[in-house]
Amino acid sequence: MMKLEKLLLGILLIAGVSSYAQGEDDEVRERECQRMRFLAGEELKIKNYTGAASYYLKGEEICGGYDAANYGRMIGTLRNVVNTVQDKGDKAAYNDTLVAAWDRAETAGFYKYSEDFTRASALLQTTNPDRVQADKLFRRGIDSLGTATNEAYVSYFYYNTYAMFSEAALSNKEALKKKMIAEYFELSTLISKANMSVKTQEIITGYFNYVVKSCNDILPDLKGYMENLPEDPEVKKASVLNFISLLEKKECTESPEYLDLIDIYVTIDPTSFDAQMVKAKALLAQKKYSSAISVLKTAKTLTPEGYDSEEITYQVARAQYQSGSYSSAYNTAMSVRGELKGKALTIAGSSVGKNANKCGSSSFERQCNNIYAVQLLQQAKALGESTGGAITSFKGRFPSGNMVFENGSPSSVILSCYGVSVNPKK
């Protein structure tokens, strides 16, 4: 294996050649300069990149620096060495040499900004990675190329920010955390605009989740990005859905920003069934039942082929029940068919029981409502649904034997609110 000392031989020999060159006249110096470049070219013909790099480095010293073309050749050769060498220590040493070459080319005015990403990557693979300088180069590259940025560099850029945060002193962590949040939203938008892979989004989300834990961390930065979403409707929708998912995972669904994102999504595609369902879900989570019911009813008119519309009817019944609209919840739940019938009967039975004291012209009739409530809950139980302690609770409210006797011991009582009859003597 080639040792580090041998890798840097070209650099170590420069001093000797330089001493020799300084004692010669300009003609000899120019001839030696050309010879080093010629020998480098010969080594390139046989793909001996290490030898070619050594000659280019010697030549740079003898020539007193290079022009743009020769700096380009030397840097290209050093990049080939880095790409072909296998040992990690050797690769890091050559990256040191490559980065130094870029620095000298930039000082001479011959550096190409198009190499920012490659240079940043090399900086992170040196013996002493300069993350701050790499961050500046990645940033300049992304600002320059925008949606033309190679997605691998998007991941690498964000990884570097994460590494800066991880390695930072405690006093600097808060600022870097804010940087990670701001860059996450920015890069997520870029990923959507450029139609980059799901994998790239997953990678930066992974680093983001290592650092950002709470809803309060996210919301201040989110608002700014919500005001600068992509113009293209499909790209905009993808970005909004990404942010909606993020807020759900961070338990931010009670924030105004969450509903704002839902509204943006619906505005982008108002006839979208999915958009209406997402909005209904958000409203239900925030206990805005009346609004949720309205949205669910709109969604039902947009139900796509193959979707079970009974699911929407059930969700409407559930929202009505949770809002305390027991009569409406009963009527809606009783209309549900199919696989959700058992769940719907649970809502119907509970609604009758909860509403018992408001239905009937006498205490006796009102208490008889509990009999019907239990019947419905027992039907739900027979279909495999759990009714908790509701059956026992409502049975405890049945009319007593004395009350039944005092009301003529009827075997059938019609419940005015539901148009059904029950037997209070059973």
C-alpha cells in the first residue's frame, strides 16, 4: 500500500527543484516548466494519475504558477487520483492536496464556480474537514443552480449542516438548529420543484428528525415558506403535502398553520376528494365538528369510483355524536350499511342513550329510550364491536318495575323520537 509520505513525494520534491530552478536563467526555467507538463501528459496517456499529479505539482512550482488551462489539468488529474485510490488515509491526503490546489487556482483568479459542489465534497473528505467552508460552497452552488442541482449534493449539504450541529459547542447549537429548520423547508421545496427522488426527501427528513423534536421549533419558520411556495400547482401541492405530513408527525395539528396548509391544499385542487378528506381530518382533530361535517358532505359528492362512501357517512355520524348532535348522529348512523354497520350502531345506541332525557312526553317514555339504546348496542356487540360499559350504564336507567306498573304495565311503548316500540316489561 502506498504510504502517505510517498503520496506527498511530489510536494516534498518541489523545494529541491525550486532551489535548482532559482539558480538558472529564465530560458532554462521555462524549459523545465514545459518538461514537467510534458511528463505529466505522458503519465496521463498510461493513466498513471499519481505520477501525472506529481509532475503537475512540480511544474506549478517551477513555472511560478499556472494559467487557467493548466490549473484545470492539474486539478482534474488530482481528482482522478482521489477517485482511484482506495486507502482512506491516502484518499484524505490527496484531498488535502486537491483542496490546496483549488485554493491556489482561486487566488490566481482561475477558479470555476461550477466546481463548488466537488470542492465542498473534497473539503469534507480531507484529514481535517472544514465544514464551514464546505457549507459556503454548497450554499453558493445551490443558489446558482437551483432546480438543476444534483440531488446527491442536496443530501450532502444537509448532512454537513447536521454534522455542524452535532459537533458544535452548546452555545452554538441553537443557531445551528434554526439553520437546520430553515434549510429543511427550503430544500424540501427545492426537492419538490426539481422532482427529485423520494429517497432524497427521506434522507433530509431523517437528519431533521434527529434534531427537531417539537412543534414550537417548526412553526416560526414554516410561515415564511408558506408565503413563498412554488408556482406550479402540482409542485406546490407536493410541497404542501410534505409540510402537512411533517406537522402531523410533530403533533402540530392544533396549530393555525396546519389548517392554513390544508386550506392551501384545497385551494390548489378544490375538486379533489383527497383534499376534502384531509381537511375534514384536520377539522375533526381540532374538534371543529360543524365545519368538518360540511367538508365531509362535500367530499361525498366527489367520491371516486371504488371508494366506500359509507366511510364518509360513518365519519359524519361520528362528528355529529362528538359535537353533541345526538338526534342527527342517530339518523346518520342508522343509514350506514356494510362493514361499518357495527360501528355505526354503537354511535346510534349511544346517541339514543345520551339523548334519552330530551325525547318523550313523560319520564316513563324518556326512560324507555334507554331500552332502545341497549338494543342497538347489543346489535353492535353481536357484529363484533366493543361497547365498553355503555350497556350496563343504560340498563341502570331502565324504568323501574313500579314505574312500569304505574303506567299500566304496557308491553309496547312507542318512542316518539325514533318511531319504534319497546317492551318495558322485558
